[in-house]
Amino acid sequence: MGRSEERSTAAETGSAGAGAGPFVLVGTDGSPAALGAVEAAAREAGQRGVRLVVAHAFIWPLFKVALEPSLYGPTESGLRRQAQIVLDTAVARAKAVAPGTEVSGELIAGEPLVVLATRSRGADLVVVGSRGTGSFGGLVVGSVAVHLAAHAACPVLVVRGRDEPDGPVLLAVDGSADSDAAVDFAFAEASARGAELVAVHAWTARSGPGDLTPLFHGAEEVHAEAGRVLDAALARAAERHPGTKAEPRLLRGKPREILLEESADAQLLVMGARGRGGFTGLLLGSVSQALLHHAHCPVAVVRNTAG
């Protein structure tokens, strides 16, 4: 058994790449979107000075099918070998992008959604492409990305939109618990990337058909309260990140439309998993879902996991 096969077998039992210390996790399935996510994850790991774990979920053992090549077929055939090629290609791509970063590969038996959500425990960040090989042609963002944004145990970066985007880090602020967690993440990202940070709070005098705010508060009062929410969020973060400054933007309009427009010039959009509106039982809010599908740049979704 060669070294790559030894790593594969160990990973399938859940033991490979399980070293101590912080790490960035990226999922790969061999698709162009996944390889783009691997490159982004390698840059993230390099900026953070942590190791990178590249994971490929190997689902075929669950179906009890033959994994090795046929006696009459080429040695490079067989499901296990094909999965190893997908993983090795991704690991090589990561090492080329971030040559000074420790990179390890894990071939893990399991369904991708479950594998990545479970492996995200202990990770600093999990990175995925917007769509994989299993996505339906009409989908803008795949089920793995949406599922992880709602269930991962750490922030999730979904790589989508323009290739190699530049511009500022765009932060969505709304005063929710998830938004507060996203503020800290965005300040750290802007610092690591050496990028400008733009913090946007979109407000409207009426958030929906059942909103009674206009009956008791005028637009000026709502605007002033929105400004206080934005200022308070940035003031708290500035104390923890004294070297990073944020440009506040208080914009009137629906959050999804405002953030979609602002993302056209950004290199990254950072937002909480869900805001102050909507149903409290939802793990991923409607605005977050909309931006995962339509933003012009990569989207980082952050949940408040404290307590």
C-alpha cells in the first residue's frame, strides 16, 4: 500500500489530518467551483498563519460497491483511486497557491453535507464553492453551501461571483447577535487582507406588511435609531481591533437590494446568518440566503455560537 492509499484509509476512519491547532477546512469534489474554493481557502490559511485541511467526502463505501479497479481494467481506474486523484489534485493546487502553508488531505467516507458540518467543529473557517458536481443546472448556489451556512460550527465562506475580486471588505450590520459576530470577523478579515472595510446598515421605515413602525415613528426617528445601531456595533469592534477602521454607510432601502448592489465593488461580503427579522426558528435568514445566491463576490456567513 502506497503513502496516498495509507492516508486515504486513515481518513476514512476519521483520523487523518486531525492534528492540534487551528485550521481552515475546505471541501472539494473536483468541480471548477471547488478548485476555486481550494485556492481561496489556501489564501485564507496563509493570511491566518494556520494549516489547511482539504476534505473530499467519499460516499461510495456507504453503498457497499467495489472500490478497487477491475482485474481487467487500468490501474488508475476504480472508485477509490478516482477519489484519491480528486483529493491529490486539490492538495497540489492549494500548495501551489500558498507554498508556505501546511496542507493535508482527508478522504472521508460519508455524505458531503454531514462530513463538512461535522469536520467544521474546531475549524476557524470552512470554505466551499457555490456549486459542486452534484448541483442541478438551474441552481445558482448548491445545497452544500446553503446547508453549511446554516449548520457549520464556524464561519462559512462561499466562493462565488467574480474571479479574484478586489475592493473593500463589505460588512452587513443590523444589530442582531449574528451580526455582532460578523462584525468581529469582518474587522479581522479586512486587517488580514490589508483591505478597506465598509460597514453598511440598510434601513427602511417599513420592513413588511405587518410592520407598525410607521404608525409610531417617523422616517427621521427610524433613521436615527439605525445610525445608533451602526455606530454602537462599530465602536465595540474598534476597541477590539484598534488598528482597523471602518467606513460607515447608512443607506435607506431593503437590505437584500442594498447589499447586492454594494457587493458589486467588494472583494468579500460578511454577514450574520440571520438578522433581527423573520422567524426565530430559522438558522439562515432570507437576506443571507438571497445574498448566497446572488452576491457579486464571495460571501462569509457568521453565526453567533457563544453560549
